[in-house]
Amino acid sequence: MNDLCAMSAEELTVFATLVANQLAKDKTFEEIMVLRNLLSQITQTLYTLAAQRQFLEHNCYKAGKTF
């Protein structure tokens, strides 16, 4: 993750745009929509993981509970 510390917010959005353009290159509309749905699912899973980790850190680990 140190590489992310070296990128500004603007550089990160340019990188995301470059990745999206490469993924969409030579794809049909339907293929692009499948990729979009896949990436949306990945995003939601990352949100769930981050939220649960934050919840555990703030509510369980400090209380001495372990899993």
C-alpha cells in the first residue's frame, strides 16, 4: 500500500481512468456491463470488509473479545 501513499488523488483518478479504458477496449456493451457489475460487487465486498474490520477494532478487540 505504500505505492498509494505516493499518488495524489488526481493521479489516482487518472490511473483509474486508464485502467477502465484498457478494460473496455474492444469489448461489447454487454461485456462492459458485466465488467461493471463485477467491479461493483468487488467494491461492495471491500466496503463490507472495511466496515466489519472497523467495527471489530472499535467494539470487540478493545473489549478483549477475540475470534
